[in-house]
Amino acid sequence: MNYTKTNLMTTTLTTPYIYFSTAPNLNEKAQENLEKANAFFDKQDVKNATEFYHKALQEQPQSAHLLNNMGAILSAQGMYQDGINFLHKAIELDPKNIGAQYNLGTVFLGNGALAEAKDHLSKAHEIDKDSGPIMNNLGLAHLHGAEFTRASELFTTAVDKHPQFDYPFHNLGTVAYDQGNMQEAINWFKKSLEVNPTNFATLNDLGCALFMHGDTGSAVEMFKQALGINPYYRMPYFNIGFVLFHKNLIPEVGSQA
């Protein structure tokens, strides 16, 4: 066999940023702009939501909640340094602001700064020990650092406390996959799909584990199911091509002529 599990494309599942729809002690103008921002955010109009979060913050520049929202929405648009600056300001004003601690840790996680990610996500976890998203992302910070035992502990606690939250199930599958335990990975990915059958990332990763376990037919079927749900998801395309090539299943050019 001239391939390894790292030749296939898999992913982990990161929970998104936290936004505050309300904030304490806002003046009338700031409250009005925050409500407008919320309305645009609900419509996925990021440009206008950003504009009105900024207007609200101009009216109330010492609001940690509004600073958090600005930091989150800028980071979501790839303006990471600006986002980090706003989130740091929020934490300076309120070190117990769970959104800012979690969001800052999540920004660092997405950019591979694992020490900083663990620092801020651990602080968020201290504030709320029961939060599934916090445990999930903190687990990922440990997973990406190959700290499998701690990652498994956090994901396991998350699934115990939040059995309808599929991300930590999936990420337990990733822990097993990364350690080469394919049957265990398959079991966790299947449990994740019991919670959320339409998660195309989990279908893709289940396909990878099945292929590495020797079940090529089922692997290809999982990749196809992932594409049936999201035809714009690139990983299954790569994985199907890889599997067919390495199993010599690609038909000869012109064979169907």
C-alpha cells in the first residue's frame, strides 16, 4: 500500500463565533444601532451588520459586548488582526467576557496559534464549564497539538453533556483517525451522523476512515453522499479521485465510446 491516511482530505469541526444580540447599559443611540446590526446579521448582510456594529460602538466605546461583536465580525471576514485588537480591548475592559475570550481563542485556533488558543479558550471554559462550543474548540486546540488524551476528555465531556451536538462526536472520530484507530473512527463518525445525518464533512471523513479500513465501495458511497448534500464541497472530489486512482478503478479513456 503506497498511501497513508494523510493522503486523504479530512477536516475537524470548529464551532463559530459568539455574537451578543443585547448589551448592558447601552445609551439610546447605541441600542438603536445594535438592533439594526442584529437585523442585518439575521439576514446574513455582513456589510451592513458590520457598519451598524461599528456605529453602535462609536456611541458606546467602552462596551465589551460591542467590542466583542466588532472583533468577531471582522475576524469572520478575514481581518484577523483588526478582530484580535477589538477582542483584546473587550477583555481589557471585562476579563470575564465569555464571548471575547472564546472568540479570541477561536481566532487563534483558526490561525494555528495553539498556545494562545488554549489560553483564551481555557479562560472561557473556566467561566462556563458546561458550554459545548467552548469544550469543542478547546479540544481542537489540544487535538491540533497532538495532545490526544486531553482532546478526547473534552470531546467526551461535551457529548455527555450535549448529546444532540454533533461536532464533538465528529471530532472524537478525528482523534481516532489521527491515531490510526479506523474502526473506532468509523464508530464515532456514524454516531455523529445519527445526530446530524446531513453533515457533509462527517460523511466525507467517514468515507476516509472506511477506505483506510479496506472498504472502498462504502467509502466512495460516503463521498458521493457528501457531494449530494453539498456539491460545492471540494474534499470528496479529491478523495474520490484518489481512491479510484490508487485502486485502479478509473476506466480507460474511450472505454465507454
